[in-house]
Amino acid sequence: MAIQNSINTNPGSFVALRTLNSVNRNLDTTQNRVSTGLKVAGALDDASNFAIAQGIRGELKAIGAVTQGLNNAKGIGKVALAGVTGLSNLLSNVRSKLTELSNEGITTQQRDILTNDFNALISQANNFLDNAVFNGVNLLDTAAVSTSVNTLSNLNGGTLTLTAQDLRTTVGDLQGLTPTDAATAQDALSNTASGGTAEFTNLESVINTALGSLGAEVRALELQTQFLEQISDATEEGLGNIVDADLARESARLTSLQVQQQLSTQTLGIANQRPQSLLGLFR
């Protein structure tokens, strides 16, 4: 190839300049990856992978929203379960008072004391029901228009349910008793006695049913939350494989490009000095 000695056109400087510009573009790309930690930070980096990544980010946010709803439902369920457990623990004391009241040998004064104690226990049971509220929802008081809670459990529209339990009515049935005689207390304990309605036995059955139902439903919420956390972690890992930069590799590339930039700058300087040598021909 013929070499043109011209002060108007300097092919060598053109080559050096193109090389320097290429190195600078690569250096900008690498520096952006190092600063953001992403090899695909926008559509200009990789349009298809960026579009895929945006879809995955939207899915992660949706999973986060579902998980938040499940956590809220767990709060409702656990508070309700605490209330039912409190009632269950109270039942032994209630049964003890009813058993004492069913004794025909106690005096009137003793019966009055036991009746007051019994009423205080029932009042405490109502307090448990009143306080079993989370975020304005009380699953144990259907008399207060409490309904079952359906919670979104996945991105496909599946739901998990916390079933409302009618404990207020059954506690109220026991509260309506006036165990001023032994027969009334015996009827409350067993429907085999004097053809009674067995209010205590009914309450015990309802509480045990509520314990089993709420326990299973809250456990299902716990398991689904754990599953979604695992799904979220796996999805985020997959997203990282698409968009995250390998910083060790980028660090090595950055050092290499910095050296190339220095050499390209020096080469361009040398190429720009070439026309100066032609001046010697005119001396």
C-alpha cells in the first residue's frame, strides 16, 4: 500500500483515533457495569434480556405482594388462635366451678360465691373474644358480622381461607345460665343429666373444633409463605444470572482497557506528530 506524505490527510491518525474511540466506548461500558453491578442495566445494553428481566422483576413484586397478604392473614389467624387457646385454658376452671356448683351439699352463701366466680370466668372468656382482633378482623365473633378471610396464595389466583368461628354464641349460652341450684350446673356439664342442654359440653366441642381448624389453616399459611420465599429466592437468582455482572471479570477487563487507553492515546500523539517530520524537507 502506498504511503501518502501529506499535511492535509493523515491516515495513521485516523486509525489511532478509531482505536482510541473503540477503547473508550468499551471502557465506558465496563465502568458502567462496575458501578451498577449489572451487565444489562437498560435496553441499550441488551434489549431482549432487559425485557425479560423487567418481566421477572414484575413477577417478583407480585410475589412480594402475595407474601404480604399471607403475612397479614397469618396475623389474623394467630391472634384468633391465641384467643381460642385462652378460652381452652379457661375451660378447666369453668368446669371446676360448675362441678362445685352441682354439689347439693354446699350452702347458699357458698353457692353465691361460686356463682360470682363462675360469672367472672365467663366475663373473662368474653374479654378474650373482644380482644382477638387483628387489623380490624375478629374471626371468633360472628355476632359482630365477622366473616371468613380468603387470602390470595399464589400468582394463579389460588386462595387460602381462615374460617370464622362462632364462639360468641356458645359462650353466651353458658353465660345465660344461672347455676343457683345443683341441677342447672349438672345440666350444663352433661346432657345425660335431667335432659339438660349441656352448654359447657357444647362450648368445649366448639372450642376444640376451632382449635383444630384454625391451627391447620394458620399452618397452611405458614407453609405457603415459606414456599413463596423459596420461589422468590430462586426467581431472583435466575434474574441475577441474566443481568448481573461478573465483577471479578469486569475488574480485570477494566485494568486491561485502561492500559489500552493509555497506549492508544500515545499512539494518536505519535500519529499526529507525523506531518511535523515533513517540515524537515523544506529546510
